[in-house]
Amino acid sequence: MNPKTLIDTHAHLVSQKGVARTLRDYCKNPREKEKWMKFSNEFQINLTKEFSDRWINSANKYGIKKIILNSMLCTNDELLKIINFNPKKVKGLAYIDPNWKNLTKELNRLLSNKNILGLGELGPMWTHVPPTDKKWYNICKIVSKYNKPMLFQSGTQMYAFSDFNLGNPLTYDRLIGDFPDQKFIIAHGGKGFYREALMLGEHHENVYVDIAEFFLGLKFLPNEVKPHEILKRILRIYGYERVIWGSDSIFPYSKNPVRYYIDQFKKLGLKQNEIDHIFGLNAEKVYNVT
Ligand SMILES: [Zn+2]
């Protein structure tokens, strides 16, 4: 049952600077500002080789061969710094906001780096720029030249500044349809918007789904549904070659990030080959990580 290769495609590097950026750019609600200030104090991290090694040691404990960190809550330079300590083990997804100035230059700088495997976790939910906006179209035009995927946030997220309407995977429908050669990954299996994530997967072949903590949206469903039953539906539409595992962890791995998913796959009676794809082989192909 142990997967052939394990790649954590959805892990977060969280830094004080990253949290401060979120606070500055997105958070308008004073009560929430206070909450984020407290949150930022928990992430006074030193970006040292020792810090990076500790992370890798905890990954090794669970058999995780590579980690793809996303910079939603750190700066891109911090991300690059941490990758450079262990570039064989750690790769990254760069974060951008469509409202940034000098975005074209920044995109080219980041995407031309071989250790930056794509963009993520992108958040129309926080930036309030809908995926139908021409700003996202301009970004896609640049990204598609690099043949690197884009990981988009989906589902609910309990911050007052999030716009839940833009967490609905169907808001990406036109963008995905208009860039058929660009790979898109919808995070968290839709996290509550499962049906919409399924519709999207049936509509477009160039969309993949990551199942990092997909179960967090189950409470919004009208009926009691078991997590493996959601996975069963996801697999029915996407097939095992378009489903990608990730943990949604923040350093360090506080619990076994793999076990839960193995248990769900056992309930579904998945074959070894299918498990191998979900845990690593698909990531190797989609993110072009070797
Ligand atoms: Zn995440």
C-alpha cells in the first residue's frame, strides 16, 4: 500500500513578512487585523539551512521525497532562499497578485527559475479580482509560455476578507476553457464546492484537482457524506491521473500527513498503481518535478 513516490505538492512556508503582506493588502476589518497580528507572531522564523533541514527530516520520517512549497504566506524571495538550501528536495510555487505593479517582470523572473514549478496558491478570493478579469488573462498569457501549472485556491476560507463567491471552482470555467494548453490545478477538491469542482473536471481536460484537506468542506453539504465517498466521485470524473495529493501543512509536520489519505484509499479499494499516481507520479508529470 505504501506509495512508490511521495511528493507533497501543497505545503506552506509561512513567514512574518508574508502574513504582514496579507494584512496590509487584504485585511480591512479591524477585528480581524488583530487576529492576524497574533498569527504573525507565531511565524518569527529564521530562514536558515538548519530550519530547512529540520523540515526535510520531518518529511523523511513519513517517506516524503519532495516538498513543493507555496508562497501564499511568505515572500517569493523567502521562498527562493529556503529552496536554495536543499534544491533537490524542496521546490516552490511563486505567489503573485494581479494588482501588483511590475507584474510582467516579476512573473518572468520567477518562472524562468528552474526550481519554481508554477504559481500558487493563487487567490481571487483575497485579491477580489475575478478569474474572468483581463488581469488574469494577461497573467495566463505569460505563464503559458513557460509550460508551468497554476494552483488556484478553492472552497471556503474563514477570513472576513475572503470572498466566498470567488472560491467557487466554476468561476475559473472561462479562464480554463480559453487556455486549453495551460494546466490548472484546483486546490482542496473544491472544499465544500465539490459538485462545482466535478463539473469543472468534466468540462475541461486541462484541469487537475489537489485533494489537500478536501474534507474540510464536508460540513457544508446538505447530507452526511463520508470523505471517501467524495473522493470516489472526484476519481470518477477526474480519473486517477488528474488527482494530486498534498498535505496543506505548515512546518513542521505536526501529524502524519499521509496516513489519513491511505485510509481513505483503502476504503475505496484503489489499486497500487492508482495510489502511486495520486501520491507522486501525477505530480512528477504535471509539475515536471524530477
Ligand atoms: Zn493551502
